[in-house]
Amino acid sequence: MLKKLLKLVGVLFLALIVVLVVNTFRGNRVLPKYTVEGTPALNDTAALHLSQAIQIKTISFGDTLAIDTVEFIKFKSFLETSYPNVHAKLARQSFNQFSYVYKWTGKDTSLQPYVLMAHMDVVPVEAVAESKWTVPSFSGTIKNDTIWGRGAVDDKVSVIAILESVEQLLKQNYTPNRTIYLCFGHDEEISGKRGAKVISNWLKEQNVKPALVLDEGGQIDTKHFKQLNRPFAVIGTSEKGYANFDLSVEIPGGHSSMPAAETAIDVLNKAILNIRAHSMEPAITPTMQELLDRTKAAESFGKRLVLSNLWLFKGLMINQLEKSKETNAMVHTTLVPTILHSGIKDNVIPTVAKATFNSRILPGQTSEDVLNFVIKAVNDDRVVIKKQTISLMEPSPITSYDNPEFKKMEQIIYKTVPDVIVSPFLMIGATDSRYYRSFSDAVLNFSAVQDVKGFHGIDERIGKTDLNRMIFFYNQLITK
Ligand SMILES: [Zn+2]
């Protein structure tokens, strides 16, 4: 009897191995091979224009009173002098003074237009960080074929690359088939409410239904997926949701010389720890699944075996993804305390303690799901929990990777970058393009850069090769 049983277990085990191995080989997509065309030489003035753009301090501060509008006026005249054809031939409209839309009317106005987005504002450089920069942060220094300074990557390079590309085409008297809107915001780093949001509402009012909205977000990655041994271009096809939750505890305080067993701070503290000790159910979203499928063929046999048999190894895969904070954020709705308020004096026990949690919500879940999770994790009636409505954004709809505009971008990337793998991905941070997701089927996030550094940090810089590739990318998008 025991022998029979052992035999059966053995046979089942063998069958399992066969299934696992067959799945591993069966589901493998062949990695694409395309002929890469060289990009034309970089226009001499392009790097100079980016350098000049960096030198104008269009800084967005959280405290809007600190914003220097003179710099934004300077930026406007810089654009006018640097791109004379754009300003002579395209219709420009301003929004809240410093955000602009340029309309380039196409030959066939029955075609759905494109919207090419970028933002002109940058984040500040902290005083303590300034001395750590190799060159002054707003110098726009060009050395070793690299352009240095705040905004070199985020996102002045997009403004410049779009305009360089359009200016060159206008010089050749080119007219695009479809209408193209160039939409440049001036407050992306502080929510985009006065720029991109207003522009997107205006386009909606004009009944504009863009075939494509392209904004910053994805790039050609060579750092995070080293095991692929290939450049990996990720195109953002959706954004996580954004919600804040306020927790508040009110318990009469008193003199700190005779504290009660539990104070408002203690109760709030427990609530915070309880939320942080749990996490919402992880999920491999359809976008993540597609990313894993597309990269599989370049992975090791062991990884391929796991990826091809997620019916068995899903837990293992999720554990793996949870190990880094970036990939963890791709499989989880995250929740983290970002603001704490309590206390006014060292010897007074405060009556009120408050915390704000910021949450980034995975597609497939909603802010109500997060609220219910928080209530359950806290499990204490003394903690009043409220969802803020002002900054609330549910997870965005997902642009399909079968959309023709996604496929077109994919082809341009294959043509431009040797051995590249292209994949859709979920944006874990928010961009201005979120305002467009309700009225365009294809909102995509991508910049054709491969080796940029210092985004929001020290020594932000971009090489001329990347700048050139970006200009070429926009050229192809407009002309093909
Ligand atoms: Zn940006």
C-alpha cells in the first residue's frame, strides 16, 4: 500500500515537473529584432537652448508667494527668440499667464489630434545641496557632451526637444497630417492645477479628443533590470490613484507631571503602527503581467520557470517584488504617514493628535477600499478617520498596449535603440497627464532618454546623445 502511494506521489511529482518545464518553454515570446536606423546629427543650437532654458529659474515652490514670476516672463521671451518659426506659424494661447498651448493645424482636421506635453517649472535646489553640485545648479554648464543643471532632465529637456523638432520641421515648411497641440505647463511640480488642469479642461470644451497624449514618465532603463542585459524601455500606460487620510484623536490632556495611562498621542501612535504593520492585498496587475511576459525571454531559466508558472509561484514572485521599494509599489497600494501634528508646550499633554497618511492606489482598488482597510487596521473608535476629497484621484484608466499609438511608439523605439525590450508599465508617481485620462484613449508617459542623472537631486544632467534621441523621437512621432 505504502509502495503504491509512494509511486503515485512520484508520478505526480514528475508530472508537475513536466508541466512546469513545458510551460516555461511554451509561453516564451521571441525577443524582437529590428534594424536600427541612425539618428541624424544633433543641431548645434539644441544643447545651447537647453543650457539657456536651465539658466532661467522657473522654480515652483510649495509656498506660492516665493515663486518669482519675472523668471517665468523671461522664459516666455526665451522661447519666442529661440523658436521664431514656432511663434510665427503656430497659434499660441496662454493659461493663467504662464502655461501655453501651441496649435499646429494639420492637413486633415478630421484626424484626431496629438497632444505633446511638457512642463517648464522645476523643483528648487536646497541650500545644503548646492555645495554638493559639481557645477552651480542653474548654470546650464555644457561639458563632456553633457548639459548640467536643474531641469536638464525634469522636464525642460522635453520642452526643448519638442520645440527643436517642430522648429526644424517648420523651417522645411512641413505641415503635419493631423493637428498637434504642444501643451506646456508651469506648475507641474505643485499639482498642475493652474497649468495642465486648466489646459485639459479647455481642450475638453473645444471637443478635442486626442488620439495620443504624450507626457514624461517612462524612460529607457539600464539600471533596474540589469539581468536582462538589454536596454528596457518602459512606457507608462496608467497611474496609481492618490488619496490622503486624516486620523485624529481627541482625549482631554493635562499636566505632563501626572499622565493618564493613555494620551491622544499614544492612541494615535498605536493607530499609525497598526496601519504600517499591515498591508493591502498585493496584486499583479494586467500591466505588471504584461511587463513580466515581455521580459521573460531575457531572464535566466529559473526565473523563466517561475514567471511561466505563476499559477503556482505567484506568492514567490510577489515576495520577490516586495523586496525593493520601487517594485513593491508596483504590486501594492501603499500607505505612509507624511504629516504629524500634536502638542504646543513641553509640559502640557495635548488634547488632540493628528496624522495624515498618503496613499497611492493600485488599479483595481479604490480609495473606499483603502478607507475600509485603514478603519479595520486601526480598529479603535477613538480614532476619527476621514478621507480628504480635495486631492483625491482614483487609479487612472489603463491605456491598452494594443492601442495603435502605443504600437507606433514601440516601433519608433525599436528603430532607435539597439536590442531594446519595450513594455507598458504602471506609473507609481503622478504627472500632469492625469488630467487627460478621462478624454483620451491613449495617454502615454515616455521620454526617449537612456542615461540621465540627478532627477530632483544633485548633479541633474543629460548627455547630448539623449537630447538628440528625444528630438528624433518627436520628429518620428510627428512625421510618421
Ligand atoms: Zn516632471
